[in-house]
Amino acid sequence: MDSPVQDKSVASGDTLDLRDPYPFFTARRREGGVFHGTVMDYSKTPESLRPADSYAALSWTAVNKALRNSKVFSTALYDSTIGVFMGPTILAMDGITHRAHRNLVSAAFKPQSLSVWEPDVVRPICESLIDEFIDEGRADLVKDFTFEFPTRVIAKLLGLPAEDLPFFRRAAVSIISYAGNVPRALEASKELKEYFLGHIEQRRSNPTDDIISDLVTAEIDGEKLSDRAIYSFLRLLLPAGLETTYRSSGNLLHLLLTHPEQFAAVEQNHDLLPQAIEEGLRYETPLTLVQRYVTEDTELEGVAIPQGAVLDLVLGAANRDENRWERPEEFDIHRTHIPHISFTAGAHTCLGLHLARMETRVAMEALLRRLTNITLLADGDPHIFGQPFRSPTSIPVTFDVR
Ligand code: HEM
């Protein structure tokens, strides 16, 4: 299958440019919303992990419809892709099994927890990261801040020692970039299993106040989660919780710093942060697509799709559909809010969406409260890059202390 991907820096509607895939998405969406082909680059993916036949949905209606029909557009596909490295997770489950497991693990993400995590975990972590660079008057807000805080937050919520941060961040990244190095991803998967088994055992004999303890004590119909279900879920949480949040908060910072009037509005009124966060997620979603396996011959927006095909659901394209938003190609935090689809929809809607929003708001509040005159430097041409994961290459800034 031909890949449409080009690693070049000139935007075009003919090829998918990793710096700006949106002209390509728009051109394909205007041709019909669903097309036979893929927006993924499989050139480095081993043959055994490549789909035989692919389709891509780009319009809001097509993406939303497919996400809400998990019987025909199934996540079971993840069992033979990322699931090879994570193990059986709720992401790849369907129907009653998915609902039961999701109910169990979502107990660990209950809204009451957020009100405790904000002052006790997230705010102190953000403040201490700022302490580490504030005296310098300059920083790379990716390396020094956005890359750091979500990992530290997840580690704390799981009750893992801070000194293990480099290990499990490296392992999580190896798993998520499995297509480039399968043996390394398998090794990381094994290491994480051994690591988490040790923690599960500890919590079983001595439960503490953290997510691993919640998972160890959770029950479905009187049955507890197996060790395999727990360590697989934990292997999912690492990339799910770190990769997306670090990238989306970097995207928001980059967008605000390159739109100075909107940045000034947020600086003056922190109450604008929730709408800025939503617009950042719409305009530059950290994950441009999810995928589904087609379980029976079907049709989507007038296009016939055969059983066995893999469907790319291009969230990035749906988020800029001109049939849903006016001026979709403009970043505008003041626009009337219409929900985006960056957390998807339907049964597999992101379980961590409230945590992600809270983390991003708290991180931004901490930066804005302590720094002023934040100026983006042109060093190294910082820009948002990538597909399906997108985020800034760096955010070099100078600033004054408030
Ligand atoms: C801005 C940040 C985030 C974004 C954009 C995001 C995006 C997503 C998306 C698109 C999915 C659905 C995947 C699919 O349907 O194929 C998903 C699922 C999930 N996310 Fe997030 N996520 C974010 C943060 C988090 C955080 C912080 C956590 C937890 C610590 C988390 C945990 C999960 C879990 C467990 C699922 C699986 C839900 C299920 O299959 O029922 N996410 N996320």
C-alpha cells in the first residue's frame, strides 16, 4: 500500500506533511469524508503488523458514527497491534466485558479523587518543576516542564518511587514506538510486567492509598482482577497518561505563544484557560487518529467497506470539519464551544479526560502565576510536528519572574 507521508516542511494537499498534515486532511475530506487508503506511514512497520486493506474516515460525521458503533467498528484490532506489547487491556475489549472492566478501573479515576489530586499531587509537582528552572530566566518548556509533569503525576498516583521515573518512561516510550523496534518493545513489555508484579504483590499484603491498591482490591461480581489484567492496564496507563498529556499541553503552550493576543488574554484572565485548553485540543490534537477493525461488510457515508479492513478514524481531520465549525483552520480560544473529538466518543471515550484537563489547567496556572514576559525564541525553528502523535519539537523561551 502506498504511503501518503512525506517528511518535508512545505504544506500541501497532495501529500501528508508531518509538520502540517491538515491541508492533506482537508483535501481528502472535501473529496468525500471516507476514502480507500490510509493516512498512516507503515514503511517502518513489520509486515506482520501491517493491515492488508485500509480505509480512512475524515469527516466529523463519519468519525463520530464509527466511534459510536463498536460492534461493526471494533477496537479488537489493538490486540494484534499495541496489545501485543501491552497485553489484554480495556482498549481492545468490547461489549459487556469492556463495560465490566471499565467500571472497575474507572473507580480509580472517580471525580472525588481529582479534587484531592489537584492540591496534593499535581500542583506541588508543577511548582517544583518551575523551581528547578525559574532562576535561569530561560527554559525549554518541553524538556523542563511539559515532558516532565504528566510522568511525575502518574508515578505519584500509582504510588511508584520517583527514582523509577526514567525506567518506566523509557519503557512506555519503547512500547508506544513498537513499530520502529519490535524486540525493544517486547523487552520493555516484559520488564514492566516484572516491575508491576512486584508492586501488585506489595499492595496485596500492604494496601496503600494509590491506584495500584485500588486495582488490587477492585471486584467484578465478586471476582477480583487477575494480575495479568492489572499489569496490562498499568502498561496501558503509562503511554495513555503521559504521551497524550505532555503533547497536548505543549501544543497549547506553543499555540498561545504564537498567538500573542490570545496569550495576553489568558495571562490577564486565567478563567479563560478551560476554553483555551478545549480549543488547543481541537486545533492540534496530540493524537491525530485511532483505528478500528471492521467486523462485517458495511457502509460509511456512502462508501462500502469490507469485513476485515482497518479503518483510520482521523480525529485531527474531524476536528477541523467546516460542516461543524466556522473558520476551522483558525485557532481561536474565544470561539463558541462545540465539543471536539480528541478524546473520541462512544464506549472507549478517554477514561483520563478529566485528569488530563485538570493537569493542563494546573500546569498553565502555575506557569502564568510565576512567570511573565514569556517569549518564544526562534532557536531551532520550534514547531508542532508528527503523525499520529503531534507535539512541539521544543519550546525555548525567555521570561521574567513575577
Ligand atoms: C490530553 C490528554 C489525552 C488525550 C488526548 C487522550 C486521548 C484518548 C483517546 C483518543 C482514547 C481512545 C482510543 C480509542 O478509542 O481507540 C483514549 C482512551 C483512554 N485513555 Fe486517554 N487521553 C488523554 C489522557 C489520558 C490520561 C491522563 C489517562 C489516564 C491516566 C488516560 C487514560 C485512557 C484510558 C485508560 C483509555 C482507554 C479507555 C477505554 O478503552 O475504555 N488518557 N484516550
